[in-house]
Amino acid sequence: MKRVKILVNSIEKVKDFVNTISKQDAEFDMVSGRYVIDAKSIMGIFSLDLSEPIDLVVHAEGEQAERILDNIKEYIV
């Protein structure tokens, strides 16, 4: 499991982010305060405060996790 901070502060970034991670064979959670949502859910993401970085939990290990992080590096802060 990997945890990184991401910033998706526009509608386009959210759409691109969800399209990118939806192609991955792993589970993703976004954590904002006490809220935990499925990061593949575009409606769930829009329920969060997107003006600040949000924790992304990637449920993958090793090489798979590194490949996923490389694919989403433009969102990592």
C-alpha cells in the first residue's frame, strides 16, 4: 500500500485522473479528513474539497505500485 498527496483542482483534472486510474488493476481510496471514498468514483471525488491536496491510498505493492505512481505523477504534489 502506498500513500501520496494529489491535487485535482479542476473538472478536467478530475476527469483525466479518474480515466487514468480506472485502467489500473488496483483499488484506490481518497482520504480527506474523516471521509474515505473510492477514487475511481467521479461523483465521490466531487463530494470532496478539491481546493487542497488529498491523500490517495493505492492498494498495490512493489513494481505494480511504482508503475501506478509513475502513471499519475502529474497529480502528485
